[in-house]
Amino acid sequence: NFDSALVKYDHMLVEFYAPWCGHCKELTPNWARAATTLKTEAKAVGMAKVDGDKNQELGRRFGVQGFPTIKWFVKGEHSDYEGGRSDSEIVAWVKKKLAPPCKTLNTTQHFDDYKGSEEVVILAFLDAAVGDVWDMFEGVAKRMDDVTFAVTHEKEIFAAAQYTHGDVVMYKKHTKEGGFEVVLFVMPAAALESQRIPAMEEWVKIERLPIVTEFSQMTTEKIFTSPVKTQALFFANPGNEGVKEFMISFEKVAKEFRGKIVSVSVEAKTNSKVIEYFGVTEAETPCLYLAMSAKGDGQMTKFKGPTTEELKVDAEGSIRRIFTDHMKGELMPHRKSQDVPVRATDEYGVVTLVGSTFQEMIADASKDVLVEFYAPWCGHCKQLAPIYDKLASEMRSVSSVVIAKIDATANDVPEDLKMGGFPTIKFWKAGSLRSPMEYEGDRTVKGFRKFLKANAGIKFELPPKKKKKATAEL
């Protein structure tokens, strides 16, 4: 019934989901509430969902590679949904897609209502919708679907707001203390005409975040799509001793480094996957880490900040120190690692690597090293395990070949080793410059064996298999 729905609705928002996907389950109630709201406020829009497991061909047709994936269809043509995942953000995104890029405010009442209508709104004060500032403002409004833009030409509103022609202002609603924070856009002095729209868009993405952003499913995208590619993450739980005082210090330093570092508070109890990613346990909170994703490849470099004990001694000083050292480029990356196992090689011959032993193993040019990067919860990894064990058993007699594995969720590996998913299998050839090959063959013992014989830097022969003796029935 998918194509008939496309015919019925000129505009349709579609979620491709999988029943087992945790993020899909979290989205479900928000999706339902958004659908209910749009049913009355945007009747022409269809809200739909597709079980991607049962309809894989349909997913491939629209380039679905993970779950949930949300697509926006206009008269059958699709594009990616780029809004948030709360019901209010979904509704706002759809409404903006249906409306002109900018609202027009005509009265002071419109102005007052507009300021408080959303967490962040942008307003341009212009005598008319013409000229360089208007072209820049409208260009940004068309590019950004998750922020509301408006323009006013009314002198009465100019006077009430105390701004003049050409000013562009952001109003940020403070949910804790009430009122608004007002930020005036200032064009960089050296900006060329072609740089004006990107400059304003960057300003919006930086300034729309609070001084300290609370980490949640709803704020993740805004945090990590900010032009500022370094995040400071303060891990804590509300009941932690001294956490209120530490947070005051964190906010003070965060304000000083605004525009250079995105500061984030993370409640450890409700974000177990995040603290696991950084190798932090609840017992170690409160503590601070920095993360940098400047390369734009999705990989993060982590830096360990002050511990609980260091925060107790001098919270503000220790936080400011790591911020300052990072800006100077003086911090050493932190690599998460499990403890080195007492018995690194198991009964099958598979070598278990951890973060602290990984580099040494792959740097050994006298070995051909095959490494499986796995996740303990991954179904495909569990299916591969007996095959990988059997391969290791076959290769035990070949001293130049190492069959290894590493839990990529519990150990950090170099950022340049891109993980497309689990399991990822890479091969380091003996005697080479140690740039790995991606294993893309059959995940069978025969497939691995064939690959190793063809690509090993040190050629080898496996001993012939013993033939089973025939038995005669008496």
C-alpha cells in the first residue's frame, strides 16, 4: 500500500523502523503524538511508518541503511528528514516545510507572542524584504528546518524591541529562570558575500544551544551538528556529593569558552550507553571528559578531564585548566581499555586484544594479523563466533598468523580505523606498512582460509587433514 499512499498524499513523512531497534521504540510515542497533532493542524500531510525488517526491498529503494530513518515525500520525491525527534520538533519541522521560510510580524502583540512561541526564534528588523541582509536572512531560513525565522517591517516593533533596520536577533527562552536571552548577530568583518549565509547559519547553530546543554535524545543532534566540534561532557547524577557546586563552576567556565567548546551535562543513570562509550562507571561520577570530532568522519578523540577528587579540590580551576590546555593543543588523547586478560589466547587460539595491547599487536610486522571488531550484544557477531574459533584452531600451527578479536564497545582503537558496523574484520599483512585490508569475503572457515592464503605476507601451508579410517561392519 506504499505507492497508493504516495498518490493519496502530496506530502508524507515516513519512518522506516525495526521492531528490535531501541531508538525506534523511544521514537514511537513521539511519532504517535506528532501524528495526532498533524491530523488536526496539517490535514494534508500523511504520517506513516514502515517495518524495515519485513519490507527490506522498500527500504533499499529509498536508501535506508539504519533505523530509524525518516523520509519526507513531496509528490513522490523523497528527501531526508533533518529535524528533532520530540513530537513538538516533528510537528514544527513539518509545519515549516509547508509554510514560507519566514513569518511576518505586523503588531507588537505578534512580536510578544513570537518571542515566547519556541525555545529559540530568530527575528530580522528590516524596512523592506529587499537588499543584502534580507537575501542572507531568507537564505538561512530556507536552509534551516529546525529553527523558526520571522521578519518585521513595523516601526512600532522596532521601537518596542529597541532595534533598527538591518539587525538580526535571536530570542532564547529560559525555562529555569524565565525571561529571554537576546543575542544580536554580528557579521564577521572579513566575510565575503558568498560567506554571509554560512556565517549566519553557523551563528544560529552555535548560539541556539544553552551555556550548558542537557544531554538527551532530543538535544543530541543539535550538540553534534554544531560547527563547534569539541564537546565537554560533565557526567554526574543528581545525588552526587557536591554536584551542584561543581555544576556552577562548569557553567562559569563554559560561558567563557562559548563558541569554542560545546558544554554538555550528562545524567549518568539515564545515559548508560554514553558513559559506557567513554569507559566511565557511575561510581566514578561526577567527572569531566572532552570529545573532539574535527575530522568530520564520525570518529571521536577523547580527553580525560578532572576526576571527582580533583573537582573536590578545585572544581573551577581544574575545569578551566582542561579547557585551556585543549585550546592550546596540549592534551593527550585518552583511550578506553579493558584490563589485559590473564589468559589472552583462548582454548581455540583466538587472541583477545584490549585498547592497551591493540597497537602493539598490529605494529608487529612479523605477523599476519586478522582482527574481528565485535560488540557483545551483536547477533551477527554471535553467529560468527564458532566459525572464528574453528578458523583459529586450524591456524594454530602457523606461527606467523594471528587470529584476534577486540570488543570495540569496551576498548578504543585508533580513530582512522572506521567501523561500518559489527562485526568489522580487518587484516594487517606481515611486512607491510601496516595499513589494514578490509575483509569482505564469505564469513566461513573456507572463506577466511582462502583470504589468508592469498594475502598473507608470510606464505604458509596448513598440514594435511587426517583422513578418517573406514570401519567395516562385522
